[in-house]
Amino acid sequence: MLIFSLSHNIISIIFLLCIASQTLAVHVSLSSETDQIALLALKDKFANGDPHALPSWNESLQFCQWEGVTCSRRRMRVSALQLQNQYWGGTLAPSLGNLTFLKEINLTNIKLHGEIPREVGHLKRLHILDLRQNNLHGQIPVEIINCSSLKVIILQYNNLTGKIPSWFGSTMQVTRLSLAFNNFVGSIPPSLGNVSSLEKLTLAYNHLEGSIPPALGRLSKLTFLSLGVNNLSGLIPPSLYNLSNIQTLSITQNQLEGNLLMNIPMAFPNLQILTCGLNRFTGTFPSSISNLSELQLFDIIANDFHGPVPPTLGSLHKLTLFHVARNRFGSGRDDDLDFLSSLQNCTQLQQLAIEINKFGGILIEDLIANLSSSPVWLSMGSNQIYGRIPKELEN
Ligand SMILES: *[C@@H]1O[C@H](CO)[C@@H](O)[C@H](O)[C@H]1NC(C)=O
Ligand SMILES: *[C@@H]1O[C@H](CO)[C@@H](O)[C@H](O)[C@H]1NC(C)=O
Ligand SMILES: *[C@@H]1O[C@H](CO)[C@@H](O)[C@H](O)[C@H]1NC(C)=O
Ligand SMILES: *[C@@H]1O[C@H](CO)[C@@H](O)[C@H](O)[C@H]1NC(C)=O
Ligand SMILES: *[C@@H]1O[C@H](CO)[C@@H](O)[C@H](O)[C@H]1NC(C)=O
Ligand SMILES: *[C@@H]1O[C@H](CO)[C@@H](O)[C@H](O)[C@H]1NC(C)=O
Ligand SMILES: *[C@@H]1O[C@H](CO)[C@@H](O)[C@H](O)[C@H]1NC(C)=O
Ligand SMILES: *[C@@H]1O[C@H](CO)[C@@H](O)[C@H](O)[C@H]1NC(C)=O
Ligand SMILES: *[C@@H]1O[C@H](CO)[C@@H](O)[C@H](O)[C@H]1NC(C)=O
Ligand SMILES: *[C@@H]1O[C@H](CO)[C@@H](O)[C@H](O)[C@H]1NC(C)=O
Ligand SMILES: *[C@@H]1O[C@H](CO)[C@@H](O)[C@H](O)[C@H]1NC(C)=O
């Protein structure tokens, strides 16, 4: 009796295990069925009625083999969605939010219009959201605040509107945020200064106004700051000069003012790219710029800088572009162009623009010929330079 009962128990345990593994199997296939249904609903909206869109997304293939779909190996759930360069012109279906195992959404240049569905906020595992080069409009849905794993948000080249949401300040793990080339208005929210993980911030080509918030000076990991072609005004806040890791500072075409160049060499020793043209910056050209040994692009055109350009640029061995046109540099004196001699050391130089300043002096014939081994784009008009046009220019 005892033996019978024991074996009966074993049998029932085995029976229970069978049921359990069956439900597990049913559960797994149900979940991946959810993914398949969600993907087909996505295709329907992507395709926008085009019967030739995504031919591989059909039920004779397992969906993990569909074009642009990657699955996690263990669970066979969709982990990445990557489609590029198509012309379907559809929209993003809300079923995107049902693919709860997604880590990466990379849907770039597939002519999507419509809004970003709020259901994206269900994607707790999402690391990368790259929807660049579409025609998405509307505001960024606040639900994205719930994608707590997001590290990269790239929405550049769309038609998104509204203010830059201040809730970005609580996306604490984001390293890259690009909202450039949209229609954002209003000011830059100071709360962005809370995203301490941020390394690249790109807000160029919008309609932003107001001043640059001092809180951005807390982003100590920032290497790339691009705010150009907006309507920002006022001084560069002193706190920004704390960002010693900055490699690219691009603030072209705003209404910014103050003595920018004086602070740069000490503040940003790793600077590679400085573009601050078309603003209202003033002051002189500090000789300490020659300490920026990583400098490649230097574009400060159309500001109100004055005084001499120091003849100490020869240490900038990586310089490829030097644009100082449309300022008040020089004083009509013969030694104004001495800095050109030091540029002979900059063997990578490709573009040199010094037009519309007050440079004087005589153009020494072989100086130009010595400037670079490769062709240099040269622009020197509207100064007080005299002498013969060097015959070496033929080369
Ligand atoms: C997405 O999930 C919701 C909620 O679970 C469900 O009601 C809906 O049918 C799903 N839609 C698609 C297309 O998968
Ligand atoms: C499904 O997609 C595969 C791969 O593109 C293709 O070979 C097959 O013909 C398609 N099946 C149907 C029914 O469209
Ligand atoms: C998205 O895909 C494109 C094309 O493959 C790639 O260049 C880009 O780096 C990807 N985006 C991210 C954030 O990885
Ligand atoms: C974020 O998720 C929480 C919990 O699921 C929910 O209560 C909240 O409404 C969500 N927030 C947004 C903005 O959707
Ligand atoms: C962008 O949106 C604005 C309205 O917000 C609209 O007037 C404009 O045509 C849109 N641009 C494109 C390229 O769709
Ligand atoms: C985020 O930044 C704002 C403005 O700089 C500040 O008032 C707020 O306390 C910060 N929040 C957190 C959680 O750090
Ligand atoms: C830029 O901002 C100034 C005020 O700071 C304003 O007068 C001007 O109209 C704005 N320009 C544009 C194009 O929005
Ligand atoms: C720059 O950083 C230092 C410490 O790293 C801090 O004491 C100082 O207040 C900061 N300066 C500004 C202007 O924020
Ligand atoms: C360049 O940096 C060195 C120290 O790194 C400093 O002593 C020197 O004064 C700087 N040169 C200029 C011209 O500022
Ligand atoms: C050119 O570079 C060499 C080697 O780095 C350096 O010794 C020299 O001083 C530089 N010349 C000028 C004009 O800066
Ligand atoms: C140009 O280079 C040649 C050869 O290196 C040198 O002799 C000459 O002095 C240079 N010319 C100028 C104006 O620096």
C-alpha cells in the first residue's frame, strides 16, 4: 500500500511535470506568436499599401529570419529591428510597443510619417532608439520616460515639434541625445544638466531661443556639444568651461556674445572642432590657441574679433580648416600676415579663409606655395594686402 502510494505520487509528480513543461512550451510559443502578430501589424503600417514591401515577412518563414529582424537566441523573441533606406512612406504602428524584448530600434530613412507611438514607453529593455531621417511629426511622447534602459536617442532629421521635454532630465543613462534638424521651439531645459551620463548632445538646426543653461556645465562626460543654427543668445555660461572633455563645440549661427576665445584653450585642451561663426563674439585671438594640439577645424567667421592673429599656429599639426573671415583682424600693418608663415607647418591644411578683415602687408611670393602639399582653398579678398599675385599660385 505504501509502495503503491509512493509510486502513485511519483507518477503524479511526473504527470504534473509534463503539464508544467507543456504550459511552458505553450507560453513560449504564445509569446513569440505575440511578436509575430505585432510584426505583421507593423508591416501593414510601414508598407502603406505597397504589396512589394518586406517580401520576406511572410508566414512561410519563421519571423526571426525576416529581413531586419533579430531575435534573442535563448527566447526567440525580437531583440532588434533594423531597416534602412526604403521609400514606403508608412507610419509606426502602436504594436511596436508589444515587442517587449526589443533592445534596438533602428528604422532610419524609411520615410516614416505620423507620430512616434506612445506605446514605445512599454519597451523597458530598449537601449537604442534611432529614428533619424524620417518625416515624423508631433511631440516626443512622454511615455518614453519609462524606457529605463535607453542609452541612445537619435531623432535627428524629422519634423518633430514642441518644446524639448524637460523630462529628458530623468533619463539618467542616456549617453547620446540627438534632436537636430527638427522644429523644436522654446529654450533648452536646464534639467538636461541632470543627465550625467551624456557624452553627445546635438540640438542644432531647430528654433531654440533663450540662453544656454548653466546646468549644462554639470555634464562632465560631454565630448560633443552641437547647438548651431538656432536663436540662442547671451554669454556662454562660465560653468561650461568646466567641460574639460569637450572635443567638438559647435555653436554657429546664434546670437551668442562675449569673449569666447580667451577661455577656450585652458578649458578645452582636447578640442578638435570649434565652429562658432555667425555670432556676436568679441575679443582678441589668444596665442594660447596654439596649445590646442588636436585642433582640426577652426571656424570663427562673421563675429567681431579684432587684433593680430599670432604667428604661433605652427604647432597645430592636425589643422585642416582655418576660417577667420569677416572679423576685424589685423591693423593694416606689414607684419599682419606673419601668421601665414607659421601655417606652413600645418601640412593637412585644406581651407584658409581670411577675407573681409583689416590685414595689411605684402604677400610673399613663395609663402602661398609653401602652405600645403595638397591644394588649399584660399580666400583673402577685401583686406589691405598688396604686392604681386604670386606666380606660385599656378601650382
Ligand atoms: C498588442 O498588445 C495589446 C495588449 O496586450 C493587445 O490588445 C493588442 O492586440 C496587441 N496588438 C498587436 C497588433 O499585437
Ligand atoms: C516568403 O519569403 C521568402 C524569402 O524572401 C520567399 O522565398 C518566399 O517566396 C516567400 N513566400 C511567400 C508565400 O511569399
Ligand atoms: C543604425 O543603422 C545605421 C545603418 O546601419 C547605422 O549607421 C547607425 O549607426 C545605427 N544607429 C545606431 C545608434 O547604432
Ligand atoms: C510609466 O510606467 C508606470 C508604471 O507602469 C505608469 O504608472 C506610468 O503611467 C508610466 N508613465 C508614463 C508617462 O506613461
Ligand atoms: C513639418 O511640419 C510643419 C507643421 O508643423 C508643416 O508645415 C511642414 O510642411 C512639415 N514639413 C514636412 C517636410 O513635412
Ligand atoms: C534636475 O535639474 C533641475 C534643473 O537644473 C533641478 O531643479 C532638479 O532638482 C534636478 N533633478 C534631479 C533629480 O537632479
Ligand atoms: C531671435 O531672438 C531674438 C530675441 O533674442 C528675437 O528678437 C528674434 O526675432 C529671434 N529671431 C528668430 C528668427 O526667431
Ligand atoms: C567647475 O567645477 C568645479 C569643481 O569641479 C566647481 O567647484 C565649480 O563651481 C565649477 N564652476 C562652475 C562655474 O560651475
Ligand atoms: C601652453 O600650455 C603650457 C602648459 O601646458 C603653458 O605653460 C603655456 O603658457 C601655454 N601657452 C600659451 C601660449 O598659453
Ligand atoms: C613647426 O613644427 C616643428 C616640429 O614640431 C617645430 O619645431 C617648429 O617650431 C614649428 N614651426 C612653427 C613656425 O611653429
Ligand atoms: C618656402 O619653403 C622653402 C623651402 O622649404 C624655404 O626655403 C622658404 O624660405 C619658404 N618660404 C617662406 C616665405 O617661408
